[in-house]
Amino acid sequence: MSSTRDAVLAANAAYAESFGAKAELPLPPARRIAILTCMDARLDPAKYAGLSEGDAHVIRNAGGRASDDAIRSLVISYKLLGTAEWFVIHHTDCGMEFFTDEAIRGLLASSLETAALGPDGFYDVGRGPGSAEGAYIDWLTIADQQGSVVDDVRRIRSHPLVPDTIPVYGFLYDVRSGRLTEVKEATAVGRAA
Ligand SMILES: [Zn+2]
């Protein structure tokens, strides 16, 4: 038995106990916004953007990147559920800055155990075998914090399934202060027509 699993279930029981009016929430997000952000455990979009249940779509992946799957969710978000403004929010000290496609492919090829992070980046401490499957994935790593926000806003803005009426804003979240800073170049690229 996992005590972590028990703790999650105990927390859920307490949450459901006081669920109250949330049972009546409609499906479309009340504030008509969608946020694409990183899965980093230090980021809590509900807290940093002041959201409650029912307010917004939050799409998360490693880096908060505009992957094909993130775009799939954004298209559903506006086309079926009416969101009208989108935020792309990357952050400082993102793990996606600490490796390259080549590096993670090499790590996975040698071992499937968790790697260690040292001053020179990630390195394997586990046993093999690994797998060459990592070579077939585009890991969407980040070489430039501001640049990746601009790139992702641009990709969303220019996607054929995204209407030009939805503004796409670009931001960086600072993990040391909790503050959002606008990436002005990204927001300019993401302007609605
Ligand atoms: Zn991150």
C-alpha cells in the first residue's frame, strides 16, 4: 500500500465533503479564458491567476509548449466551449532549459530509471537497458525563455484552426516571486485582428 495514495484519497474525501454548489457548475468556462502553462510542480495556475473551479481551461505539459496536442485542446476550448482569450505562460528555472533532445535521447537509451541533475546537467545513475524510442519524440526543449513564449504564441496565432479574433497573450512566471511578467513581443505577435 502506498501512503501517498492514501493521502490523496483522504484529501479527496475531505474535498468532496464540502463540494456544495460546485455540483451545479456549467461545462463552459465562466471567465472564457484558456491558459497553456508548464506542468512544473511549483506553478499553481488557480492560485497565480485567481481561478476557481469552473472559471478557465488550464492546459499543462512539460514547458507549456504549443505542441500539436496543446493546440488540439485549445481548438476544442474555443470551438465547443467558447473561450475567447488565451494565455501562454512559461516560467523561470524551467526544467526544459536543462537538457536538449540529444541529451534526453541519450539518457533514455542507456536507462529507464530517473536520472540525476548535476552542475553539468542530467546524468544517468540507474541501470539499463534503456530504449531508442526517445529518438522519435520531439521533446520541445527550451533554449531561450522569452523566445519560446514568442515561438509558441506565434504557432498558435498562425494555426489554420485558430480564428484571428482570439487574442493570445505571452507571459513568464517567476518562480522566485510568483509574479507574471508579460513578454511584450509575444503578446504583439498574438494580437487579435
Ligand atoms: Zn517548466
